[in-house]
Amino acid sequence: MIALINPKSANWGFRVPNSLLTLGAFLEGRYDYTIIDENLGVNAVNKLAKLIQNGLKYIGITVMPAMQLRGAYSISKEIKTRFPEVNIIWGGYFSSMHPNTVLKSPYIDFVLKGHAEYSFIELLDSLEGKPGAKALSQIAGLSYKSGDTISHNQKAEPIDPDLIPRLPYHKVDVDKYLNFGKTYLGPRTIGYHSSVGCPFLCGFCAVAGIYKGKWLGRSAELTASDIIFLKEKYNIGAVEFHDNNFFVAEKRVYDFAKAVNGLGIGWWGEARPDTVMKFSDETWQMMADAGCKMIFYGAETSNDELLKLMHKGGTQNAQTLLDLAEKSKKYGIVPELSFVLGNPTDNVTRDIETDLKFIKKIKAINPAAEIVIYTYSPVNFEDSEMSLAAKLKGFDYPKSLEEWVSPKWQNFDLRKNPLTPWLKPHHFKMIRNFEKTLNAYYPTNSDLKIKGWKRSVLKLLGSWRYKTDFYTAPYEIMLTQKLLKYRQPEIEGFAQS
């Protein structure tokens, strides 16, 4: 028996654990397994303890940064302390980016980097001593301990998404995820992965560090077939495509949209601004007709020189974002624009102020545009000029899991309060005060409980500040947002594994 664990990853908005279901699709018929998702209120440690007493030998844990990392560490420490004979295997983004740090912990035995569908089975076969099983040193994507030495095998290449069987949804209670609540996209929202990787090498992105510019997409036909199945089987009303870049290929997007047109579902995905701006009007119209309600974009900055430093590639610039705001308005598809402020430049204050003014320019063109603001967090991507600049300015990563899960690092990978030495307290205040004012004057549409008089009150409070560029100490806004339990916009499914 194998247990696949999804530690708690979000306080709201969690979806079916696609990464674990994908592993399960390959385990079917080979190994008996169960999925434990702490997002559903399950105590993983208690459940695992009972399973271990009944013969459980292997625990696989998917690990994203922040909340999920803390949960994964806690589970691993508790189980390994009580049951040292059990093998604990970590996967997911955090483990793939920091395998040495993970394996220095006495509570984790193995790390599988990147996509582990085949590698996980090969590891199990090896540990079980099955005839013809590979030695540990031959398993692609595996990092493991040999005494005091940590060994890293060659990376495992992602498989063609068309080869992934339909996910074993019968292994989880799908309705519990769908009944979480209505989203901006519609009722009974499900998460889905239709591709892996991204063809670009943005210098601040963990995806770039793992995939090195590789992107593989499931065909439009198979993707649409899966969505139609989910509609017929579970009566889904909306889909969040948790792809790193759903809109890479225009024909694939058009064909998918055409296939699901008429299903009555809303959908969302991530894209690059310069990519979709090359789409034809016919494709834009088909997307809108087929239920595409919102698209998340990495806007990053209005500074064209900084975009080059970020290795954004392509043809994205400040004008692209303004054109995108206008085109999105024409077709009624909300652009969700993410800005990364506080980059390691020579004049941080000036660059932040410039981006805040630019954000106001976007909102003037398209008031429906959602703005998501993060502060720059370096990633373990050695080829990036941004990472080099960060290190030259004194930044470094924690050297142990204990430090990673400490309070001062817990928000690092949420890009809200990174411990970057060039960002001073007044920079954070400048960004957060603007953000509070912006979200008052333009309350997000994604928080469905903020409507009617609540929107009017927020807009009134934010109006004079926003129009006069006076953002200092917006305590009246902060108090009102707290009382209304306002949820500011952020990337859909950001904490989802």
C-alpha cells in the first residue's frame, strides 16, 4: 500500500489534487494506493499511523512552498520519528528546486524532481526488489542519500500529456471539491492540467528553472473530451486550467474552445500577453463564445529594459499590456495582470513608482482588469541574471528545512514579503498602501460576496486617495476591508499543487 499525500495548501479555493491523481493514473493496476488530502479536513498523520499498522510502507508527498511546505515537513517529521522504517518520498516544485536542502533532513528519504510518473514506479519496483528493477542510480529524476552523500540522477523528461490516461477521479470525493463554492468562473469549479512546462525562460520563474524552455500540450481533442466527461459525470460548471501556459498554441486553443462551445462552462488559464495579442479576432471571439471569462498574464513590469533582464523573451513590452487591456475589454474577457515589484535594480523606489502609475493607466483603459501585485522573490535558477543580481545584493536561501518553515520565511514564495535585502520597510508600505487603495476604488469581481452597498462603500473610501495619488496610511480602507472580509485578487489556484 502506498499513500499519496496532499498537505493543506490553501484556506480557500483548493481543487482536486491533479498531481497526485496523475501519479495514481500510472499506479493503477500496478500498486495499491490511497490519496489523503488535508484540504478536506483530514488529519494525515492520524490516518497514516493507522495505515502503517496495516502494512503501509511508502508515503509520497507533493510539496509546494509556504503553507504546503510547512505541512509536508510536519507530517514527515512526525511519521519518520514514530515509524523510521517507512520510506518518505517528496516531489513537487519545492522539492525539485531544493533537493539538497530537502535530503539534508533526516525525515525525508527520496526526492523525485520534475515529472515522476514513471520514476515513482521505478523507485517502488527497486525498493521492492522486483525482477528487472533498476538500481537507484539508474532512475531518472531521483535524488537520494548514500550514507552522508546526496546523489542526483539525470533529470526525468516530462512525458507527452496525450499519453496520460484519464485521471482516476474515483479515488477522491470529487463533489467535496466542487461544492466548495461558486467562483467568478461559475459553480462547481474544477482544476485541470492540459500541458506541462513553458517555452519561455523568465528569470524569476520556478517553471523556467525546472523545464528549461520545454512545453508539451495535450491535444485539443483529448482535453475537450476530458472536460465533456467531467461535465457529464460531475456536472461541472467551470474549469481552472492550472497549466503554466495554456495559450501557447493558437490552433489548439481555438479547437478546444470550439469543441466545448455550448457546454455552458466558464474557464480560466494563464497566458503571455504577446502570445495572445497575436491571436486572430476569430480566435478571440471563439474563446469568448466558449466561456473564457478570465486570463491570467505575467505583466511583470512596465520597464522594457527590466523585461529584458527578466529574460521575458518574445515581444512583450509596456505597449503590449496597454493594447491587451483594450482588446480584452472588446471581447469581455477579464485580463488578470500580475506585476512583480521590488526587483534588484539600481533605483528600486523609482521603478516601483513608475509601475504604480502604469497600473493606473491600465485601469483607465479597462476598469475590469484585475491587478495582482507581488514582490520579487529570487528562484534557484542559476542561469538567470535576476538571480545573480539578487545574490550580488546579499540574498541567499535557507540551508535547512527548519529555516524554510520558520515564520520569517513562510511568506517568501507567496511573493508578499520576501527577505530581500534591497527592499526596505518603506518599499513594502508603498506597495501595500497602493494595493489597498486600488482594491478599494476597484473592488475585485472575483470576491463574489463584495457587491451592492459593500462595493459602493469601498469605492467611496478609495476614491479621493486614488484620484489624488495619496496612499499613505489608508487605515480606514484596511479596517473596512477587514470588516467585510474582503479577499484581494491573486492568481487562481496559486497554492494548488
